[in-house]
Amino acid sequence: MNKKFLGLIAVLIVAIGVLAFNNYSKKEGLIKNGVITTAVIDKISTNKIDNEFSPTVENIHVKYTYIIDLKGYTKTEEISRHEHDLYFTKTGKVGDSVNITYDSEKPTNSRMEKINKK
């Protein structure tokens, strides 16, 4: 193997490691410092990926805003269509409230809470 190929593989492994660590640390922050509050839905959109080589994938993008210590935070979260009922009792719409958990030490880190634990 040539050195460029090995270098590319090394960079790829490092990048995957950094992404995995970032994801892990965000989840840990929510577990250790998580506070539940209410957010308001600003926008709901869907994207549908349909091609001949794989099954159709449809995702829901929920943009919500929440206020912590008089400062507003906005986040967009993606959920798959088949998980819809875990987050909503009926189809969500702009202006609806959702429960979220945010990291009290880093309020930009948040996630929507599931209403049904399946």
C-alpha cells in the first residue's frame, strides 16, 4: 500500500473517533446534567429519499425553541417517520409544545423527549 492511502485511512479513523467522542460526550452531558423543560415547535418539515436501490426513507425535521435563563435556543432534530408515535400523540404542528431535555452546563445541547417508551 502506498503512504497516501495509509494517511487517508488514518485521517478517516481519527475523524470517526472524534465524531464518536463528540456524540458520546453530548449524551453523557444530558444524562449527568439533564433538565426537562418545554419547547415550542417553530417548524416541521419532512424529507423523503426514494430511489430504486434502497427502501424509501422519510424523516421529520422538528425545529424548536426553548428559553433558559432569559436566553433563547433553537435546535432542529431529525426523527424517522416510524418513530413519530414515540414523540407525538397526534401530528405535531407549529406552535405545539414538546418536552425536551437540555444540558444545564451547556444549554445548546438538547433533545426531544419521547412520550412513549417502547
